[in-house]
Amino acid sequence: MIRGVGLLLLLVTAALCGNSAAVSLEQRVRRLRKLELFCDAAASELKFLLPTVGELLTHLAARAEFAELGFLQAMAGMETGFPECWAAAVTADKTLSAEEREILRTIGETLGSTELAGQLSALALCRERFASCRESAEADLLRRGRLCRSMGLLTGIFLVILLL
């Protein structure tokens, strides 16, 4: 009886590990969509409201759809030393991939340091780069998501059979 419960727990644990890997792939796709929206929202606010960098980041951080972007929450309201603080906040956000950090650093170098047209074109370019990353992540999710789930379950079944 106890052995059967242990084997069942082993099977469930392995299946959950595979599912966890698949969920992390899904989270990356969602995060990239939010980063695309961030670029669009920042461009719209810059175009129509002409806020300072601190006001822009405060407005965007207050929006519910950007609550999960840790670097943005850390930057809300900051006015002084913006490029350095932005780079530090982006580096400190461990949910971001290296490629996402690189794109976000480009935004940090541009916001508030060039004229409006330059800022808008940099945001448009970064949005396109995020869109390209998202398309790649979606393809990866389709290719590897089901594989991760299946491998987790199959590993659990293998271990159960091995221990029987």
C-alpha cells in the first residue's frame, strides 16, 4: 500500500516537473507580449502627452497589464540618473532573458536622451525586436511544450516501472 502511494507520488512529481518546464515556455511568450505592449504604450504616451521620463515610467508602472514587469516597477518615479538606474533595474530582473535585457538597455539609452522622433523610432525598433523574439518563443513553445510534458510523464512511468 505504502509502496503504491510512493510510486504514484513519483509519477505525479515527474509529470509536474515536465509541466513546469512547459509553463516556463508559456510565461516567456506572455512576457514578450507585455514587452511589446510596453513599447506601444510608451510610444503613445510620449507622442500625445510628452511626459518626463519619470512621469512616463510612473504612468506605465501603474497600469495593471505591466504589474509583472519587475524592472518597470523598480523604475517608477525615478528621475535622476535614469540610464544607469534603468540598466541596473533591467539587470536585476532575473525573469528576463539576455536578449530581452539587451533590447531593454537600448530603450534605457534612448529615453530622455534624444528628441521625440528618435525616442519613438527606438521604441518602434525595440517593439519589432520583441515581436521577433515572441515569434521565436511561440515556435519554441509549439515544438518543445508538448515534448516537456510528455517527457515528464514518460520519465515518471519509467521510474515507476523500474522500481516495481
